[in-house]
Amino acid sequence: MGEWLRRRRVAAVVAVGVLAVGVAAQPAAFAAGRPDAVQRGLDGLVREGGVPGALATVTDGEGRTRTYTAGVGDRATGAAVPRDGQVRIGSNTKVFTAVVLLQLVGEGRLGLDDRVEDHLPGVVRGEGFDGRSVTVRQLLQHTSGIPDYEAEVGEAIEQGRYMEPREVLEIAFRHPATSRDGKTFGYSNTNYVLAGLIVERVARRPLAEEIDRRVVKRLGLRHTYFPAPRDRAIREAHPQAYHQDVVGGPWRRVTEIDPSAAWAAGQMVSTNSDMNRFFTALLEGRLLRVEEQRAMQTTVPIGDSGAGYGLGLMRRPLSCGGVYWGHGGDITGFETRGGVGPDGRAVSVAVTTDPADYAVTERLEGLVDRVLCR
């Protein structure tokens, strides 16, 4: 989810050998000089970062795309990383959930300043938080103060245990509010589980169906889906996923997990090219009305990082000036980062582990910055 199953705070939210390296052939005019930099970045993630495999897709402002791989797709066999293979996208799922909810707002079926209680009566009660005072907007912007549950469900995910939304809510609600002013950013996957339940209550259809109908099919994201209950496999070509409990520890293969605990906050599967298409369409205004688009990109500060969080969308500063918009996600076995820069260039990068070493995450985010800064 995102930064899902990672022991991080504000900095994290903002933020084997080389085998089987591949680059898709594209016109020479595309991004002159940068392909090598992207490949070097992936190679560094494998060599110095120690990740088993890495994948990236870069799409320029005219829609031309290059794909890259490094490392191995299977540590046991040495098989290549599938070019543009499917990965679990973790908290990027939040953006899909937010888009659907904002579409319902645009249709007049609920309001951003509705109280959670209006749609989920009696559900949200805890020490320092209450659905009668928390708004839908605060859920999407992580300013509700509602505590997170992620630190307590990692074992269930790896064991393949299916978890209903009500189970993760029960875990979260045992803890006190993280803030009580309704304005302070505090990343919590619980917010998006509640947002997903509101979508289902208002639309009267399962969240997965609404995401598929309103976003996936609408944009032609052919390799993107919301796994069905108890669906532990990844459907199409994909690299194997791995986990280390500590840096330098033994690798465990965790490709087949039950992501249900992540649900509306982090359950989806996609490819880097589909993610570029999704974020590009969103930032071009092809999924939301102007009013909801403006609300989505109205941010609150993420600590003193210089980044901001909107309604399911992050604004991050670029080292070369300006900002880019995206999200990112971590879930057992995968970490993803990416977004769209000011000139319309999009990049998505994934590694086949949820790194125990935050330096790997910094490398990954640095690569995104370099690509978008040309």
C-alpha cells in the first residue's frame, strides 16, 4: 500500500549481478542521450542497491515509449525480467480509488465536505476521531487523523490470509488519533479503506467494478486490474517478487500473496506503461471535471519535505525546478515510483522487492527525478 509495509515517516512518503538487460527499439529522435542514463540507473539499483530485478518505462510528451529492464526475473533460474511485466503497484491504487470517488462527486452523488457519518453511519469511532466530524476530503488528503493499520497486517499478507475491510478497520480503531485538528497530514491506509467503502455505498457496486468500468476500460489499460478476492497470482508475464527481513538477510520469494488487506489502499496490479498512460490521462484532465481536478491538485504540506499531498495525488519538487505529479507504492515484494513532469514526460519504475534499505528507495526516487529533469 504505500508506502505499504514500510517502517517510514514523512521522508518515505515524499520520497545478483547484471543479467538480461533489455531496451525496446524506438525512433532515434526519442529522448536523445537519456536512455543510457535510465539503463545506468536500473543497473545501479541491481548492482549497488542489491535488488533482484528492476523495470522502467519512459513515455515522452508525444506518447513515444521506451522500456528497460535490469537484473533477473527469477533468482532461482536466472530468467530475464519480462519487459514491461506486471507488478503489484501498492499505494498507486489510492489514485484510482480517489478518481472514482471524485467522479461520483462530479455527478452530484456526494460532496467532498460530507461527513463520513453521512455515508458510513456508526462505522468510524475511536479515541480522538469520529465519523461525525471527519469529512470525505480529509480521508482523501490524509488529514483525518485516523490511525493506520499497516504495521499489524504484514504477516497476514505473507501467509495468504484473506482480510475483509472491517477487519483492518478494527485493527486501526484500536489506536488513538494521530492528530485532531483536521489539517495535519498523516499518511494512513485506513483513510482509503473508508473511501473505498464510501464508493461502494454511493455507487451500489463493488469498488473493483467501479475502477474497472470508470478508469481501466475507459483508458484502455489492458494490463491493469484489481485482483479478485483470494486471487494470489499475478495474471500475465511478471518477474518474481522477493522480500528480506533485514538488509543482507536471506531472500524469500513472495510473488503470490493475498493483497486483500491493502484493498482500496493498495491491492491493484499493473505495468509501467499502463501507469504512464493513467497518470498522463489524469493530469491532462481526461478523467475528472475541472472542479474535481482542481480539488485533487490542491495540496497540504507533507511535513517540511517540500512535497504536498492532494486528494490521492502527490506533488513532488524536481531538482531542476518545477514539480511532478504522481504517487508511488510499496507492497510485499514490490516498490514502485513515478509520475508526470511539467513537459508531459512520464516515467514509472519498479523493483522486485520492498527494500529493507531506504537507500534503495532514494535511488529509485532519484532515477525518477533524473528522467523528468532530462
